[in-house]
Amino acid sequence: MTGTVLRDWRSVKKEVLRRIHAREWKPGDMIPNETDLADEFGCARTTVNRALRSVAESGLLDRRRKAGTRVAEHPVARATLDIPLIRNEIEARGRKYGYQLIKKSTSVPPPAVSGAMRTMANSELLYIQALHLADDKPYVIEDRWINTKAVPCALEEPFEIISSNEWLLRYARYTHGDIAFSASSASEIHAKILCCPAHSALFVVDRLTWDGSNPVTKVTLLFAPGHQLRTEL
Amino acid sequence: MTGTVLRDWRSVKKEVLRRIHAREWKPGDMIPNETDLADEFGCARTTVNRALRSVAESGLLDRRRKAGTRVAEHPVARATLDIPLIRNEIEARGRKYGYQLIKKSTSVPPPAVSGAMRTMANSELLYIQALHLADDKPYVIEDRWINTKAVPCALEEPFEIISSNEWLLRYARYTHGDIAFSASSASEIHAKILCCPAHSALFVVDRLTWDGSNPVTKVTLLFAPGHQLRTEL
DNA sequence: CAGTGGTCTAGACCACGAT
DNA sequence: TCGTGGTCTAGACCACTGA
């Protein structure tokens, strides 16, 4: 018994979370079905559905038709990361944004890149290397390959003022992508650009973007030492 | 005109995404209101609402009452990461899981830890250091502080068979937490444990967990070189 | 087969916030 | 003020899947 009628899905969600955390419903337990809960809470089944769906999205409940709803045995922590434009990220921290183009060329990428992008091993791509700065200090190296077949007009953009990061967001279509986070040791060259000791541990983000089945771009971001990516969960 | 009636929210979502990707609705553009779209698609407003809400959750739409719905100017990429139990993570890759307790003590933590956990600077916490192995090779070091006031029964658990990672998930309450990803250079000690060269770049996950306003545990995971965290977006 | 969640509908009222 | 999205309702049908 809750004692009070729960009128909106947020209240229902809150009560469900309370029961899970208080172990009234233990991991592996089956919980009452939507109709019964709606009855108990004095609201429509739709409202309970909305609440349970929301809890399930966070990974704490397993729901299956016919089988019912159970409290997850091994609640995977689910973290949602927002990956903004680099400029926005820097400005959001109240720091001054700066940008420098380091290198730009049209060339045949190393096999690892053409392999990942599934482009012909001998076809040329646009290569951009640039540095983003926060308060005039090196913040991150952007190391990017662009498939000019997917974004032909990229060839006419100098990328001296606007970063490819920002330009692509504005002009390139994409449908999906994948992203990987890792750590890597700074090469002599990267260390020089980032003004840090060689072999420093760098936080690395790799991103591959597609428009349907066409590769659009592959980027590696090498962050200056000390960078953290945070989120709540 | 779509030509066909869209009967479910997934179809509506798909059509909305198509229009955004095809730039029929450009970044910054206002899109028709729910009632008009429902009319156009031949479905209930609720269905359109469900679809638009779903698209907005992925960051591609900005919705505000009265102001209406606009295509986001700077669509932040939003990645959802699942962070499973280490054992599950290893076994899901078809590798053999192994576990070794390295150190266990009750002691006063360094100020950085008591500060982050907001415990009294002189109060003792339970400290656990352990190694998780995949196919008998070092996979990740788990370096953890546990607030025994929040989880008293942790004092009676030897943690020689079950990792604290797993044990806490089963026996500790928590309501929320935060997580941070970064890179760090391997110390001599960590390098020895992970069987890698000193100063290797390690991928690091820091996690702080709360039960209401009570700190539960703080853990640092130091992954063996080469580790990647991937997701789709 | 039958029970459960998934979804749609039409209508209603409300909260927010741009103007 | 008042248009827009946010949500609730009651009822209905459907899809999946365990038994």
C-alpha cells in the first residue's frame, strides 16, 4: 500500500524505484503486472506502462511479453554520454576557444583507415589534422579522414577557420556511427603539438560515421593529458 | 506527402528522421506541430508525440512548449554505454574469467578519496585491490574503497572468491552515482600487476556510488593496455 | 492457447513560456 | 494571453512467447 494515489508516471516511477532500492522487490523477482499496479496506484495502465518503460530503459527492469516484468539480476549500469562539438564543450566550461589547422591533404590512407571505412585500398581521401585550444592551451588533436565521394564539397572548404568537426555537422549527412574510447601513449609528434611529454597517456576517442552504407568520415581525437569524460548514472 | 498512412510510432519516427537527414527539415527549422503531423500521417496525436519524443531523446530535436519543435542546430551525439559486471564483460567475449585478491585492509584513505566520498578525513574505510583476468591474462585492476558505515556486512566478506565488484551489486543499496573516463600512465606497481611496461597508457574508469546522501564506494578500474570501450550512436 | 506487455485512439485538461 | 507540447484516461486490439 502506498497510502496515496499516484497520479502521474513520475510518481509511479519513483515508487517503483523506491521498492527496488529498498529491496521490497529483489533482483530476479517478478513484479505485479501493469493492470494490477494500475489498480493499486489508482491510475490508468498506460501511466504504469510509461513509468515501467522508463525504469526498464535505465536497465533496472527486464520486461518481456507474457513472461512479465522482473527486477534485473545484474543491473548493468547504463551511462548516457553527450558528445558535443569541441567548440561548445570548451565554451561551456567558460574557456576561450581556439583552432589551428595543422595539415590538409588529399591522399591514400593507411590500410587500417581504408579498411575501417571500407573504401577502396587505393582511393584517395581528404585528410585533415587540426588542433583545438582552450584558453590558448592545446586541448585536443583532431585527426580526420573524409570520404570526398560522400561529401564532395569538402574539397572546396579550406578548413582554416571552421574545423572539420563543425563543418561536417553542418554540411554532411549521416545516419549512424560508432564510437570507441581508449587510452594511447603520445607519439613524439603528438606530444609536440599538445605541448606535453612524449609517451604521456592520452585519452582517445575514435569515431566512424556512416550515411546509410557509405562511409562519411573517420576521426581520432587525442586529448591533452588530464582530460576526463564524465557523466552521471 | 508520404503517400502512405503511417500507422505506428516507429514509422513516424523513421519518416521524421528521413526528413531530417534529407534536409527537408534543416537544422534550426521549426517543424509542424503535433496536431498537423498527426493529421498528415493519418494517426493520433499521441502516436506522433511518442515518435517525436523518441527522436528528441536522441538529441536531434529540441522541443519546448509553446515554442514548438525545432531541428537541433548542434546535434550533440548521444552515446549510451552499458557498463556490465567485469565478469560478464569478459565472459560475454567468450573468454575465461579469473579473479585474484591482491590486498585488503581497513585504513584511512588518502585525502583525495575521503574528499570525493565526503567521509571524515580520519575515518577508516575498507580497501580492496584485486585483479580480474581474461584467459589467465591480466584484464583490469580494481582499486576500491568501501564505506563500511553504508555496508557494514562488507567487513565479514573475505573477497577472496567473489570480487567486491560483484558482491556490492548483490548486497549494497545505491541510488545514484557518477562515472568518469580518462587515461593514465601505469605506475611501476600497476605495470607489474598488469604485466605491461611501466608508463603504458591505461584506460581508466572512476566510479563513485551513493545511497541517497551516503557514500557507498569509490572504485578505480585500470585496464590493461589496448582496452577499448565501444558503442554505437 | 492464454497472459503479458506494446501500442493505438480520441478526447480531455494542464503547464509552460513566448509574445 | 493562448498555442504548444506533456500527460492522463478508458478502452481496444495486437504481438510475442511461455507453458
